[in-house]
Amino acid sequence: MGYTTEFEGVLKFVKEPTIAELVKLKSFMGEDVREHPEWIQEDFTDYSYIQWEITPDYSGIQWEGSEKFYCAVESINLILVNMRAEFPGFGFTGELLAQGEDFTDRWKLVIRDGKAVREEIEIAGEIYRCPHCEKEFLLADAEKIKRAKNSSASNTRKLITSTCGNLLVTGTRITQTTRSS
């Protein structure tokens, strides 16, 4: 087993990439960094796979959806350093939202001054622990989902039960329910 972090968003190219830049960039995608000693690597030794992909519209890169993604910030910086060795004007702009398996593991991968950095997101709110599965989440998250979807409790239940089949959101309260088989 391992730990999975999911990413949402796109890091956009700072300028429209050339075909040569896209070809070079694609050569990094899906590769295990440890198998490429020829790549310039910063002072970080725990690299893994590069789990980014070029967006379908070629406007940037995004997470390719595989689980157990480690070293996200470091892999973006590795790409930047190696791409700039051949294409000095290459770069990304923007940020990605990151959500780990632990609900409090939320952060942003931000491009700042031409380099990827991790920016923590403050987690605030009342924590609820399910008595059945022991998973924790914020009451505010359930309430936000309900408001954002402007939905009935049954639609909210569908979203919440994807994490824990024993919870139901009704109004602003979370109540325990019995799941039917």
C-alpha cells in the first residue's frame, strides 16, 4: 500500500510551446526519474514516477490520474530545470489543488518565480469522526457540498457516502444512518 494525493487544475505554459518543446516535454511523462541519471536533478534523492500529462488542448500539464503520486513539486521542478537547459524561455504558470487521502492533507502546488512550491492550506472547522469507519471529515465540507450543489439531502448523501456509506447529511446536521444491503 501507499498514499495517494489527487490534483485538480492545470499548470499553463507561459508561452505557446514549439513542437520541439512538446516532444521534449512528452519524453518526461510517465517516466521513473531513477532510471534517468542523465536528467539534471536538484538536491532531492527520493524521486519516483512523473505523473503529469500534457493537456488535450496543449495549453499546459495536468495530473494524469494515477495513484500513489509522490514528489509532485520536485517532479515539476525537475521538468523545469531540464526543459530550460535546452529551452531557456520554457515555464509554467498557475497552481494546482492537492488533496491527500487524509482530509487534512490539502495544499496547493504553486508556480512562484518560475519554480514549483508547496503552499499549505489552513484547515478550519468542526471535525466529525464516523463511528463506523473512523474516517474524519469537516462538517463544513459536507455543508459546502450541499450548498454548492444546491441539492436535496439525497444528492448530498450520494457525495458523502462515497467516503462513508453510514453518513447522511440533512440540513446542517450529520446523522448516522443504517445502510440497507
